[in-house]
Amino acid sequence: MASGLLTGAMTRERVANLPADDWRRQNPEFQEPKLSQNLGLVDGLRAIGARYGQSPGEVAIAWTLRNTAVTGAIVGARNAKQVDGIVGAATFRLTPDEIKEIEADR
């Protein structure tokens, strides 16, 4: 789930409050300008998911699985609550227009 970025739980404030020794502080995906791009992508995933009651993470996984070259997606969860935010991706399907919408945000 991109180290929390695609879950929808990561915010600019949360990134700013990461502990000093958190490795994500050094990761370019969590630094500007990529952070703003990534959070913008998640906003788009959130908007699509809201139409169906899906989380941004479920939309991201569904986008990955829609590729015929992909036979599975490895996603991590540390607890049952995190699983709740991804399990719906198993049956969720994006429309062609939604795929275009996501890819335009990338």
C-alpha cells in the first residue's frame, strides 16, 4: 500500500509528524513535490471509492488487478482493521472511465 500512502490514512500532517527515525522521512515519495502528487492521487482514488463505498486502498488494488499481466497483488496489513480497508478489492471492478480518471491523476 505504498507504505501507507495509498490507504487514505496518510495526510500531510501525519507525514510532518512522523518520528525523526522513520525511514519514510528520507523516502522521496514522502517529500515534495512527490508527496503532493501522491496525496492528490489518493484524493482521486477516494472520490472513486466514495461512489461505491470502497476505500482508496481498495480502488488502488482494483486498479492494479485490472491489468491482465497481473495475477495477484501483495498487500500488507498489520491488524484486522487494516484488512477491512483492502478486502473489498477482491470483487471491486473499475469502469474504463474510472481507469482513465486514475491514470490521468498519476
